[in-house]
Amino acid sequence: MSAILTEILELSGLKNLNPVQEKAVKAGLLDGKNIVVASPTASGKTMIAEIAILNHFKKGGKCVYLAPLKALASEKYTEMKKKYAKLGLRIAMSTGDQDSADEWLGAYDVIILTNEKMDSAIRHNSSWIGKITLVVIDEIHTMGDMSRGPVIEVVLTIMKENTKAQIIALSATISNSSEISDWLKAKEVKSDYRSVILHKGVAYPGEEGFVINFPETKRNYALTGGSLEIAVADDTLEKGKQILIFYSSRRNTEAAASKFYKIMQKILKEPERKELQKAAKEILDVLSVSTKQCEKLAEAVKNGVAFHHAGLVSGQRAIIENLFREGKIKILTATPSLAFGVNLPAWRVLVRDVYRYSSGYMSEYIPNLEVQQYCGRAGRPQYDTEGEAIIVARSEADAERITDRYIYGEPEPIESKLAAESAMRVHTLSLIAMQHARSVDDIRKFFSKTFFGHQVQDAKKIKSAVEKILYQLEEWNFVQRAGSNKSYSDFKPAYAMTDDSEIITTPLGKRVAQLYIDPLSAVNIIRHLKSHDNFAYLIAISLCGEMPRVRVKKDEVEDLSDTLASANLEEAPDVWDVDYESYLAAVKSAVILQDWMDEKGEDFILNKYSIPPGELYGRTSNAEWLLYAGSEIAIILNRKPEANDWRKLQLRVKHGVREELLRLVEIRGIGRARARKLWKAGIRSRADIRSASDISLSKILGSKIGKSIKTEAELKKMR
């Protein structure tokens, strides 16, 4: 065994490589070969990446680790820092600002990024990209996801075609990993090995209680007592284990959690209760004013139970995850988002819902790959030699169908989503702006080298898709033929261009590409700039594809229609237009943002719109980015007054305040609640804080906070 392998194993507390890791080494992992690893969760894929990273580090290389989610990137960063910082490995993480080259990252040996952040760095021509010797792409099977997939595909295409970097792709078990390997010119490492034996079963109502059947081992048993979830959870607790239960919706996770309080009372000891009460208080303190959701979660935690979904803010999710890892939370109900995020295993997993409504009308089975992700959470490598994943069926007949589909069935093949028009727009403009493509033929050739091109193998189809997008981009004045100073309206349509016609971005097009938004969203923003109305601007960003859609309830239609009518917007459709319903959804989104900027609390928004704090944060973050993009677009168009209006709205959305508080919330340590207290006391600027006495600040904010804020205000003056 090589010295580097020995060193890695020692750091990880392992004696030997497992079968998957051995296969990867034999396939050329340490020799710079591209590798696609397709194996189950908990099969040691991350260690393969770490072996490659240390191998490149020893040779003076630079590594990039790409993750599909911020939470996953953060988890990998924490793990690697803990294990390898002692070797002198400099590790950095960046998942935020997408309008920055982040040149500071060039000083690090390992750079952990989300896929979108990597794409943004490429668009900004970050100098360190050319020094990358290894790219690790985690969860490459998300390439089949409509929202995340195209980014992964384009980033990998650019890296494999323009650098000599080794590519290590990590994937769950998928049926076409060989196809991905062919595309990446990689060695395929496929295995069913799992460090913890996974028993997959199906549960259904029987004549007496519930039947749990494990078809692969021909084992079954019966449980009784209450609902199926209660019976399975009670059985888990009796074995001294933890259980993770997946539900289809946030509402179901919250409703289900309270059902387990009674069975938890049998096992909780007094010391555990005290620790859980302390954790419950921490959950309530995460927000300045706790919501009903916070109170519901805190009550669950007191009882050794918790729910986990995207509606929780990150601080609350972190508390829950740590409590579960430490074994203090015994039962965790969760939405599917947990299966694709942080590593949070349990001895037993119960998949409660394998049905989903399609187009709102009919129920259908969810993808096999998704169910395997849930099941993969069963079995804790450091604690268990085996784990159980149980899928719930409605009847014995349904159990047979579920067994065929999810126990014996193959996961679906990954299919490219790059052909979606929005994805093609975003990436075509980016390619031209970065000068990765200088002609129609260059663009066509690039897309032929993507996974989309690899799968379709149809030059005419690719060319047709490219020409359609170029026509749009030229019409919107984002691209033009090199050497021309004519208006875009004087151009011939893009489809009439010759293959060698040189294409460049206009200044506007280049900025839109850097801003990382859909060119159609930029068009929508430009169209609304003339409105000179804040509410119209909020509607404009709410119409963009980057903003999460909201559902308009029947009893909201009349009020929203009145709001729209009173706004008197030129761009608004008439009630008979097919776009009217979607426009009303944008109006509702704008109203929510307006309430947030008017300093309505998280609890108010949760009660009125059923939008929990975590979802609200995601919504305001997207709105903040689009408002920033709008201000930058206005600057390029030489419309400074509008740029100022959009920038002001951006800051108001960021802090959730009325305009008069903007000068206060820019001071570190002052949020919306403290700013409003200071304002009411007549303290309305940094100068007012500097001149205020310690006693007066202490009365308003407390002694400790008052002193820290005054110090910060004085430091800003010195700067």
C-alpha cells in the first residue's frame, strides 16, 4: 500500500480500503484518471474523493469540491477541516455572492463550492480556475434535476474541454452510470457494496395489526398498536434505536411529530428531559420573535421528537441535526429535502409516502432513485452493522407493486435537462460572454460535447435549439455580430447567420451573464424599469423564473385583483388573459415582500400566507439578488435614478425594514427590531449613536448590546 493511502487511512481511523475504494484505486484514482463512482449511500464514496484530494495536494495541485446544496458544501468543509487542516491543507468554502470572481480563493489548496458558485466563478474568469488539477463533483445524479442539472453539465463540459483537471464524479446507484462515464471519458466504478447491510422492507395493513415484509431475506413480522407509524416507532425505541420518517409535505411532518409524544414518555430520563428543554429554548431564541412553528418545534424537542423541512431557518435545522446525531432526538419526521442534504443516518427509516400528485389531478409513484435516497439513510456506519428501510403500502396488493418497483426495480436513468429553453438561454449567453464560443458553429460544437449532446447524438436538433436561442438573445440586444454597430433591429435573424459568423455580447448582455439570471428575467426587469413604482418593481422580480412561485387561494383572488387594479400598471394583463392567474401569483408575492419591508414579523407572514421563516428567508434572498441585478442593469442602461430605486429596495428586502431605518441597519449588530427601538427613541443615524450616552443606549438595548453598537459606530467613523 502506498504511503499516501496509509496516511489517509490512519487519519480516518481505518485499517483497510473497502471494496469500492479498492476498485477506484485500481481504476487509476492516483494516476489522474477520470472516475465515476456509482454506489449506495454509506459505501465510502467521500473517502475516494479525499484520497484523490490528498494525492493532488502532495503534488502541489489545487482541488475543487462541488456540491449541489449549501448545506452539503458546509458539511464537507467542516469534515475536511477537522481531518486534514493538521496536514497543512488550506481549505476554503464559498457558496454566496454570485457576482464576484472571489480571487481570494486562489490561495487555498481545496476549494469547496456549490455548482452555481463554480459556474459564477467561470463566468467571472477567476484566475485560479486555470490552476485546478482535480474536480470532485458530488451527487452527480442531480444532473437529472431540472433546476440544478444544467449547471452541473455545463461546468463539467467546460472543465473537461478546457483544462487537464482530473474529474471524480460521485453518484448514488443509477442505471446509466456507464453512459455518464463514456461522456466524461472516465473509468466506471460501480458497486452494490455498503458498509452497513441494508434490509429493505414493505409494510401494509394485515388482518391483525401491520405486516412488515423483507422480500430479499424472506423475513416478515407483525406489529400492533395505533397507527403504522406509531407501531414502527415504538418497536424502534424498544430496540434502543432512532428512526427517521419521511413524509411528502411540511404539514405532514409537523402534524405527525406530536403523535409520538406518548410513546416517548416511556423512555425519556430526567437528565435527558433537562437537556431537551435547554435545546427547546435555543430553538425559540433563533428568531428575535418566535413563531407558532418555532413553538411547535420546541414542544416536539422537549418530548425527544423533531420535524425537519425547508421551512425551518438554518439555525433551527442545525440544532435538530446535532441533537439527532447525538442520539438525544429519537424520532425525526422529515420532508424529502433531508435525503438530498446533510448526512443524517438512523438505524431505521420509514418512507411514509411514495405517491405524489401530478399536475394536481392524479396520484403517481415517485421516482425509484428518490426512494433509494431515503432508504440510503438507514444504518449508521459508526454504530450499526445493519439498518432497516421500510416503505409503507396502502394494501397487500399495493405492497406487491411497491416491492417490484422499489425493492427489485432499477433506479431511473439520468437524463439531461439542458435542452430546457431557460437553461439554453442562460448558458448560451454565458458561453458567448466568456468567449468560450465565438460563432454559431462554436456554440453548436460546445453543446454537442455536453451530456445533452452525448445523449441526443443529433446535430440537427442541437443546431435548431441553438439557433432559436440566438434569435432571442439577438432580438433582446444581448448579443450581436462582431464589428457591427447597428441596432439589433437591423440585424438579420440569428437563424440566418452563417456557421462562422462571429458573435459577441453587448455590454448589456455581458452584464446579464455575470449577474447569473435568465436573460428572459433581464428582459422582464428592463420592461418594468419605466414603471417608476416600487410595487411594480416587486411584481417584476416576482414574475422572474428565479423567484419561488406562490399559490393563490380562491378567497385571495378578489383582494389581489383589487390590489392589482389600484396599482394601475401598464404591463398588467386583463382578467380574460391566460396569463392573468400567474400574474396574480406575482402580485401576491409582491404583497408578501411589501409586508416584510413594512416590518411585519415572521409570525404574521406565517399566519397570513402560510409561509414559514425558512421559506421566507429563501424568498427574500432571491428577491434581494434580483433587485441587485435590476439596479446593475439600470446602471448599464444609464438609468441612474431607477438604479437607486432598485438598490434601495434591495436593502429594504435584505433587512426587512422601512426606508427610514436603512442608515441604522447598515451598522453591524443592528437588526430590524433594534433599529426600530432606536428610531422611536430619536436615535436615527450613526452620528446619533456616537453622541448618545451609554446610559441611554443601555436603557433602549441593554448594557452589553448598547456598548457593542456604540463601539461599532465609532469604528465606522475612524474607517
